[in-house]
Amino acid sequence: MRVLIVNTSERTGGAAVAANRLMEALNNHGVKAKMLVREKEGLPGKWQSQWHFLWERLVIYLHLRCSRKHLFEIDIANAGTDITSLPEFQEADVVHLHWINQGMLSLGNIRKILRSGKPVVWTMHDIWPATAICHYSRGCKNYATECRNCQLLPHHGGRHDLANRVWRRKQKMLQGESISYVTCSQWLAGEAKTSALLKGQKITSIPNTINTCLYSPGDKEKARQAVGLPADKKIILFVSQRVTDQRKGMDYLVASVRLLAEKYPEMQQNVAIAILGGHSEDLADQLTLPVYPLGYVNDERLIVNVYRAADVFVTPSLEDNLPNTIMESLACGVPCIGFKVGGIPEMIDHQKNGYVAAYRDAEDLTRGLHWVLCEANQAELVRAAVQKVSRCYSQQRVALKYTEVYNEAIAQKHYKL
């Protein structure tokens, strides 16, 4: 079986990481998988790809009344590349879409892929395939009936309602066609099944996978030496591609660390915070414990050492699907703390491999930090973390589940023919 994985970026972003890991898992288990990305040789040149991206941003910018607020939280898929004539597409038995926004594929391009007769699987890394224009719905449930009056846009209703126009284009794109949707978390599967847009479509939940040969427990002292973290402190780790992203909950991290220092003054001497990600220095000044901003790192082995150096990983995300960062932490034997939201409770087993805090509750987040660092049995937490990854996210398990989805999609397409 030959599978073509389509994603906007090759390396940048959580979806790219997940798609690459899936490709590796499939190839390791007998499925011939290739990946097609926006900058790949064979697609239109660099300038044309940039034009697709800029044209979409310009249209959105104008609908935002020339404001940058929400500019990168919206996608309308009005520009993209026709991939159906490429050799990689022609030879594929299954076309597997991942995160295809920001100028990779337009709705028209997707419609052409569907009309090609090839089975299509689409992994949802966020809610966008089930809504009109948003990647995270912020509590809005309009997609259960019809997207309109989007809270991300400044004007509402009428013929200028961008969300409703894109919703109708998506309806037209899917009319008479079938896609096998896969969500990375059971939470997102539940959300997708309520979407009027996906009514009648097959939706399955399969988690992302991870290479446990690379992401694994290691010598903490050596890891700290490698990344420049102190050997005599307990380390709280926070990781995000852009740590100032409000959706990642940095305000709750700041509040929780302040409470931790106030309630347990001794921790100001023996606890430090490591921040991995872009703009980490911007967050450092707001925290009341010693901070080690590590910046943005793309060396995977160095990233593994950062995880191994930590005593606990905290992710106060306000909306998230199935964060790669939690999986990476658990695989390295690091207990995790996060809010009860999205797919996070599916990954963190409360007081077994970490702590699940009440949503938007900084005090409970603080209790979780203290519990992991000072009360829990560390050896048991480490063991449970590694076992969770082995049991749920192994390459073999995930590759087998996707192979079943591919075979079903092929059989369904042949049945229709």
C-alpha cells in the first residue's frame, strides 16, 4: 500500500511533527508512505507558494478591518496548489491530508482531490475541517448547525459574513463525497461528530505516535549539563512553539508559580523553571521563581535532554487536542500537569503519571505542582508515564490502526465504483 501524506510544513508545528512520526511508523510497519509539503520540489516555486499564503492573509486582513488580531487564527482556503497531476499523487493508493492550511490546499484543490477517485483520509489536528474558518472554537458551537456571525470577525451577518460563505463552500466541496476523518483525541472526535458539516462522514479517533527509541528516560544529571540547567534544583518545564500564545495559558502559569512561591517560600531556593520555545525571555520576567529561558530549539536530541532534565512538565493550555509535548514528556519519564480540557485528560492519568487540574484554576494547578514535586512517589510516576506511552502511543499500535482506516477507505471507494 502506498500512502501520500500531505501537510503544509515539513518540520514546523505540531501537525508536521505528528505527520513525520506517522510516516516513520508506517514505513517501519510495511506501508510505503511519502510526505508532500508546500516547499517540496515539484510543487510550484517558492514565490508562488508565498503568494498563495499572502493572498489568503490579505483577504482575511481586509475582513478584519485591517487589524492583525486573529489574523493567524483564521483560514479560508481560498488559494492553494493543485497536486493531482504530481507523480506522488498519481501513484498513491490513499491520499492522507493533515494540516493543509495557509496556502497549501484551497477548497477547490481538495474538491479536485476528492473527484480524482482516490480514497481520502484526513487527520484533524484541530477543529478547522469541521467548522468554517476557525482552528479552535473558543466555546462557540455554531458548527453544530451552521457557522455564521463568527466571534473572530468584527462584522456580522449579511452578504459580508465571511464565515458563512466559507461554510457553504465547504458544504459544496463535500457534497456527494466521502472522507475518512481521523481525530488525534477522543475529545475532538466528539466535537467533530456534532458538526453539521461532517454529517454522514466516518470519524475515527487514533492518537499520534512517538519514537520511543529517541524519546526515553535518561541520566538527569548529564541532561542538565547538556542544556545548562542547575543540578541542585527541582526543574519545572514549560514548552511551547511560541510561549506568549494566550491559548497556551501563560497567565495561569504565572499565577500558579506566584502562588507556589507564596505558599511554600522554601521553593524559591530549590525550584527553578525552564522555558523552551520562542519568546521565552518575554515570559521569564513575569515569574517569581528562578527562570532559565532556553529559546527555540530544533535539535531533537537537545530537546530530549531538556525533557530528561525536568522533574515535572506543566502545560496550562486553555484549548488543545493531543499535545505532542505531553507525549514527549511522558516518554522521557517526566510526569505532567495540565488543565482538564480537550484531549489532555486522555494523556494524563490523574495522580498516576501526573495531575489533571480543574479548568482555569491556578490554585489547583499549584496543588498539582506541589503534589508532583513534594508528595508523590517519583519512581511510580516515572514508571506510569513510560508505560502510558508504550501502551497507547507506540508506532506499531498507531500504524496498525491507520492501516485499518486505509483499508476501509479503499474498500469503500471500490464499493462505490
